[in-house]
Amino acid sequence: MSSARSLWKRSSKATALLAALLFASGGSGALGADGLDQDAFEKRPEIKAPEAEQVRASLDAWLEDRQADDQAKAAVEALWRPGNAVTAADRLERAAASFAAADPRAHKLLELCNTPRRRGPLAPQAWLQSNETPAFERNNLRLYYGRWLAHQGLFDEALEQLGELKVEDVVDPASLLFYQGVAYQRLLKKEEALAALHRLLDGVADRPARYTSVAELMLSDLEQLKDESLDHISRQMSDIRRRLGLGRAGKKVRKVEDDVIAALDKLIDEMEKQQQQSSSSSSAGSSGSMQPTKAMQDSRIAGAKGKGDVNRRNIGKTAGWGDLPDKQREEALQQIGKDFPSHYRDAIEQYFRKLASEND
């Protein structure tokens, strides 16, 4: 009895301690059958975009460092006026426009991204990766530029801008993870794409609904994709067509082409081996089942149940079946003599004599 009471006391203390910990951590969800807060054990999004006030404070500090003029400050002020509602979706747009108001390089970059793209090589944007450019401006403009590159189908260039960025570096983490996933998926970098998409869906609290819908479709698509399958090879060929359409036929394209040829050769070899194994097994089974152990007592088809007797059918004698006029018969015999050995002619003459005697 005393041991049971002691056990109950220890259990009660443990439950009270766990409840206190859950209360201290803010757990307020529904209680399960065991009396515990079920929501406290669910994984909650850990990534959230900074508030508009935080972005504005960072922009003010950036303007001061650049010693921006009053006109640039007024333009930024108008973009972030308290009366203007700033959502997570347009936070990056306003940040980029703020950079363009005070930095001519950013202004040209926004012009590039807001006009139809011309064919030909892109102008280098080395300043976007230079340490001389402030990190706050550099990182967010790389996201802005990388997003545009992905829209243009320039996925290699997009990853050059987006691949090294982290969610804490930008004002729109959802866009960063989404376009990283898009670029990785289109370049068939499966593991990297899955990591970015999982993090977007599981870790970002304020992602747009359109990102969620598309990311779930891409995730389902990638999970079913197998290396060196026909689907995988088809996507590699599509990537080759995309690169050639952009006027590119360099080492990357040739490497993808070599990979496609190697994968097709391997697939054809596997199919031929499977076909040979199937043929061997079927022929072995067929020969094994039809192999006779002794001679048949009656003449019949092997494996059949009947004896093979056929009723003779009377085809009549008036139709002249098998008869030829004398002239045509002689021509046929002469032709046989030309084309075949002499004993063939003897056999055919005997056959005609037999037919004639039966008719008589």
C-alpha cells in the first residue's frame, strides 16, 4: 500500500512538472486523452519574414551610410508611409524600389527586370556579389534578380544568385526558398530541391498560398522521380532543348547530352537482358513440357487429346479437280524438266497417271 502511494505521488509530481513546463512555453491547445497539450508537440514554423518596421529601420540605416540626399529619402518615405499596408508578398518589391531610389546600379537592375529580355548574353552584375556592396542591399537585390532569372528560364544563373543566400539574409524568406526549389527542380538537383521545398512548407509561417500549392505539386513530382528512368531522361532532354534555345552549346550542354546517351545505353542493355532471360525461360519451359519420354502409340498431334483421325470428304468427280488439258499438262511437264531435277518429272508423271486411272 505504501509503495503504491509513493508511486502515485511521484507520478503526480511528474505530471505537475510537465504541465508547468507546457504552461511556461505557452501551450494552450486541446488536451488529449492523456491530459497533455497536443499542440505543444506539433512542429511549428520557425521562419517568419521581418515586420515592415524592421525593414524600414534597416533601410534608414542604409540611407545614412550612403549619405543619401533628401530626394532619395523622400522617395523611400513615400514607399513605406504608415498608411500603406505592406504585406509579406510585396515587401521585397518595396525594398528593391527603395534601393533603386538611392543607388543608380540598383535602378538599372530594376529597369532590366521590368522590361522584356533581349536575346544575347546578360550584362555582368558583379557588384551584387562584391563585399563593397552593403549586405542588406546586396542580398535582397540578389533575391530580386534571381527571381527574375528563374522567370526567364535562366536557372543556372538564378542559382548563382540564390544558391548561397540564407533565409535570415532577406526580407522575403518564402520567395527565397520557393525559387531555390524551382531552380533546383528544373536542373534535376533532386536532393537540394526537396530540402528547399520541405523547409518552405514546414518552416515558413507567412508563405503565400500560391507558393504552397505549387511547392506541394513539385514535391510530389520529385518524390516519384527516379534517376536514369525514362522520365528522368526525358527531363534531361528537355533541359538540353532549353539550353540550345538560349543559344548555348558549351560544356554543360555536352555533359548533359553525354549523360542522356549513357543512360539510354544502360536502359537498352537492361531491356535486352530482360528479353533474353524471358525468352530463355519460356523456351526452356516449352521444351521441357514437350520433351517425349516414349513413342506415341497412335499418330496424333503432340499434346492434343484426340487421335488425329480426319473424315475424308467427297469432293466429287465432275468438277475436274486436278485435271489439266493435254496441252497445258505437257507445258507444265516441260517447265518442270527445265527447273527441277529429272526424278521430279518422273514423280509428277506418275501422279498424273494415277489421277487418270482413278477417273477412268
